[in-house]
Amino acid sequence: MVEHCALRLDILLFLGYEVDEELPWHSTVSRTRQLFPAAVFERLFDHVFAQCVTRGLVAGDTQAVDSAPVKANASLDSLREKQALGGTAPFLAPTGQDHKASLVPVVTAPAHHLRREAARQAKRRTEPGPLGAQHEKARLLSHKTHYSPTGPDARISIKPGKARALNYLCSLAVDTAHGVISHVQADYADSRDSLHLPRLLTGLQRRLRAHQLRLRDLLADAGYANGANYALLEAEQVTAWIPVFGQYKAEIEGFPYDAQQDVYHCQAGKVLPFHRCDVTADGSWVKLYWAAYRDCQQCPLKPTCVPGAKRKQLTKTVYDAAYYRAWQRQQSRCGQRHRCIRQSTVEPVFGNLLHPYGLRRMNVRGRVSAHKTMLLTAVAYNLKKRLKHRPQRQLSLAMALPRPGSAATTPSRGRNRQNAGPRWARVPFIFAIAVN
């Protein structure tokens, strides 16, 4: 890169170096930047983003959000198993060994998460599935039970059709006007995309408000669907064009809902009123509706409705109203159009960042260092957008010219019209000039 910059006069002019002035060594760019805090890189990103706003490349009203895994500078062979809760205390390395004192993490995942992960791994080994899952040396590991001593912030993640690896998660927002990156952040790869949206929204709105830009529409895929996110976007007066998750049902078949009284009605005409709210094992808040015990015991539909339970019970998320509004937007024609806009805006940007800009793998360790690398990559992308932008400036001029060979003066009324020539000869030329 240093040699390329030394041969380009335009790059030297942009950097402020003379032709005979020596450029800094590559270690100044690759190593010294690790000593700067992340706030310096944030200010650099804001400075380039401000130039894009000045050039008219950012509209700000519509933003597309997406995320992609980035390989960490760590290997699966370095994974170690976490200690069980209540095990031995952190140990000190014996004297005379090269490795330093290390702390062994403990298992902090809930018991139902561990049981679910064990059932998922057993299912992958027995049933036909991804290639290599049934191999005897296949390592179906999870960050709930293992950790990487070389990359503590790297997380074990897997996507359909891709191998299991230690990754970081790159989350970014792209303006739909000209594809300028408006926000980028590094997250943990073992969590859902919906959990990172509040922090992304806070940083995005802070940057847009600094330039008097208002966010009105947010485009994302179903991975960001969450009741809390829908409620947060509605509170911020932002329209969420996010498809609802596949398990959501707008209506429960056979149980019509009365919104005024907040009750359900069954096929037998009985009422299922709201009783209380509860928290699921994953931390989600739901509303519980159930029928009276005597109504279900005397109902002739009990063998087919609730054969193994004492009464019929229904659960509904507390954000059902926000889910329903998002589901209605998804079914509309405008929702289909916004889905196409998101696919044509943010996904090509990720394709450029991961391949031409070299963001496929991190050469640094730690989430903070990964965040710096992502910021520098986004700065390079926006800077190239700004340099390649050529505004369409067109100057048009039109004037009427007489026909060549036509009479200089208009023929009098007394003369014969045949002497005046044909009619097309009396029509003046329209001469137009367009200058770009």
C-alpha cells in the first residue's frame, strides 16, 4: 500500500505529501493504530461521513440494517472447556513455565440452554444433516461450554451452509440514497441480531441528528424481529420494515379475539379471559389466558381440544399489537418494495467489504480491535464513494433561428402567398445546446 501511494500523485496530494517526501513505514499504519483508542477512529468515521453529507450522498430518512460474521484470529483447535459452576478456583501457573497466570471461565448459561444445546448436538449426529456432523472427530461445540484462550471475545457461531468457526459479528447501517455506510459496530457472534439493534439505533440516530437528518424508515431482515425492537422503533417514531418471525401467528385458529374486553372465545362459546403476565425461560414477557376449570371439564370438545390438560390455556406476547402492525406492513405492496430495496442496498455493501476490502478475517484480537478494523474499512468504503461521486450538472440553452434562405422580412398582405415559399420554410429552427 505504501508503494502504491508513492506512485500516485493524486493520493499524495490528498494525503498532503510532497513528491520527494518520504511516506511513513507500514508499521506506523499497522501497529501504531492499535495504540489509539476507539474514539479516534469514531471521529475519523464521522469526519468522512460529514463530507458525504455535504456532497449530498446521504438522505438519512431510510436506513438498511444487516450483519455478517467475520472470522476471528483464533482457531477451534485452541478451545478449552469451561469449568462447572462451583468448581475449583482460578489457578496460578506453576513457577518455571512460560505461560502466564490464567483465569478459567465457568459455565454461566442456564440449565435449559445447556439441555437444548445437548439435544441439538445429539440430533445432528444421528439425523442426516450438514456434511461432517456424523464424523467421529466432528466437534459440535458451543460457546456455552467452551472458550478460546487466544481470542476471549471471539464466539463460536454457525450459519446454514457454512462451517462452524470463531467469529465476530459486523453490524452496519447503510443509507439507501447512494449506499453510504452510516454506522458500523462489532458485536458478539453467538447472540441474535435483534439484541444488537438498540445499540445500533442509538449510534445511528446520534450521527444523523448531528447533521440535522431524521430517520423515518428502518429496513432489516427477520433476524431483527423482536417485540421490544418494534416498540422501541415506534417510540422513536421510526417505521420498522422488519418481517415478523416465522412462528408468529396473527390469529389463533378457532379462538377469535375480542380486543375491547381482552378475551378469547372458544368454539363452544366459552370465554378465556386474561389472568396474568409471565416470563418465559428465554426472558420474554407473555400474557396468559385460560378458561374456567368447570367449563373445560363439561365441554364435549375436550377430547380433541385439550385431551391431556385440565383446561385450555393460550399465551400471547405482550407486544402483540406491535407484531400485528409489522405483519400488516409486511403483507402490503410497500413492504415488498422495501424488502427489495434492502436486498439491493446493504447486501452489495457487505459483499464489497468482505471480499475486495479484505474484511473476511481479522488480523487483530479482541472486540475493541475488531471494531477499529471495521471502522477503518467503512471509512475507506465511504471515502471511495465520496471521491467517485460526480454530481450531474447540466446547462441547457435554446434559441430560435430563422431558416436558411428564407426572406429576411415577413411578406406583405398584398403579395401572393405562393411567392412566400412553402409553410415549413417559414418555421424557424430550434437550436439547443446542452453542456454537462
